[in-house]
Amino acid sequence: MYIYPMLVNNKVPIKRLDLPTPYPIGDIYAYLIKDDPVTVVDAGVFTEEVEERWRIFLKENGLVFKDIKRIILTHGHSDHYGFARRLAELCNCKIHINRLDWKKVEDRKGFYERLLSHMDPLGVPRSYLDVFIKVLVWEKDFCLDIPEDMLEPLEDGEIVEFEHLSFKIVHVPGHSMGHIILVHNNWALSGDFVFSNLTPIPVLEADAKGKRIKTALLYMQSVKRVAEMDVKTYFPSHREDRGNFKEAFRAMHERMKRKEEWILECIKEKGGKATVFDVIKCMYPDYKPTDIYVRASEIIGRLDIMESKGLLQCREENGLLFYCLS
């Protein structure tokens, strides 16, 4: 029911395993590459149901946990890495992930708590941040932190070799700073990099010195880079079986244009000057405090892009960031 087969050169079966998550996005798709060495891409969340699905899935493919020799994570978000530590322990193998996402998977709660100070200039009330911390505590049940000695780095341009095929690692920061896609010929296992009908949110992150990174601008650079590559088809982590990169990028730009128009209207309604929180309340009047990190990440990202286009100007007043019509 949750097995989706693909063939590479009619030799190597790559199969998809659909795994449940507690998040609104729904199932996450993990991929099994049944070649030497047997490898899985992404792992799902940490639950007994996910472990049992892995066990059944491997059995149906003539494998047991010990046959898996390598785990690759497209990025360090909990629905992708939550079960990875348990899976690695069952398989006695390493977890491969770009270094820029190591801090996320080593200490998820601590990583995101360190970002809360960046929410204050956005106008987000402190009570909302208290709710966000409760969400982080709740999420601890679904993702096991991964110690550094279980991690192996994946670098941009690195070639991941198998007996019958290979993948090129392409670093595509944005949705997550360490996000990678795995490219083989003209197709890729793409994680959360792109979808046909939704736009990945480049989430709020900070650099080693604590300065906020404009992740949405990095994401657009990643899109431009992949658009210039000779890759056509992607196999994502959620909701759709496959897609065409060119068509997905075109649809995404159209969605972004409509959102920009909507944001400009919201700022006009505030007299031409608004905080991120003002825009959130305008665009998503039914938002929940539990969603504040995702909503704030989305809106600050879109405002960063609009500022780079000259559509808005950002000004700081009394510790708050205001976005003003140019």
C-alpha cells in the first residue's frame, strides 16, 4: 500500500515508503535504494508505528535492518530525521547530512530556543514564544537527537557511489541551511526543496554569531542554480509522486507574485508601515500561536525578497522592524 517502485537503468530498484507524521503536512516519503551499499534517504519521525512500517517494508523487500549500510538525510527537520538515530542503531550504520544542519539534529530544542530572540524585532508577543517552546517540548517525543559521533558530512558536489549508479549531492540552502538534493542523470530525490502546489518555507535561522540569515534569498539562489542544471524530474518528500522542475519553479514564481501583491495590500491597510506580526494577522486572521514560528519565517522571508526587489524598505524603530512602502 505504501510502496512505490522506480527503476534506474532497469537494474536498481528505488522504492518509496510512506510514513505518518503528527504534522499538518501529512506523510513523509522515505526512499530505499536497493543497491550496494543499501541506502535509505530520510527516516520519518520517531514512533512505534514508523519503526514497524520500516520493519514490514524491509521484509517485503527481502531485507532486514542490518542490511542497511547508509542513511542519508536531505535536511535536519524533525519529520526527516526524527527516527534516524533509532534506525542507525538498528542498522549499525552512520547518518549522512550536510554540516550546516548538524546543530539542528544534535539538539533540536536548544537550536530553536536560540532563535527566539530574533522574533522580538518582528513584533511577535512574548506569550506566543512561550507557546512555541511548548511545541518544541511536544516535538521531543517524535525526534531523537543525534550525537555527533553518529554523523558523517555531506558536501556540495560530493558523489555518493553505488555499484550500479551514483548521485551527485547538490547543496540547496533555504528551506533549511543544510538542505541537499541527490541528482542522478536528469532526475533528483529532492526532499522539501520544491513542490508543484506549495512553496517550501525558508525557515528562520541565524549564523554562528547570532545574526539572522536571510534564508529566503538563499532559497531563491538555490532555485536559480537548479533551474540552470540539466535536471527535469524530482521525487519529493510529501504529497506528490513526482514533478517537473521547470513547471514547479514557474508555478512557484506565480504563487509568490500573488503573495507579494497580498502583502502590499496588508501594508497599505496599516498606513504604509507594518511589522511582520501585523502582516501575519492580516494574511492569516485564523492563525494559531503554535504556528507562529512557521508563519513568521514565511512572512519575514517574503519581506526580505520584496525588499531586495525595491518594493519595500525596512526600518528599525524602538527595537522593532517596520516594512514600509517604497
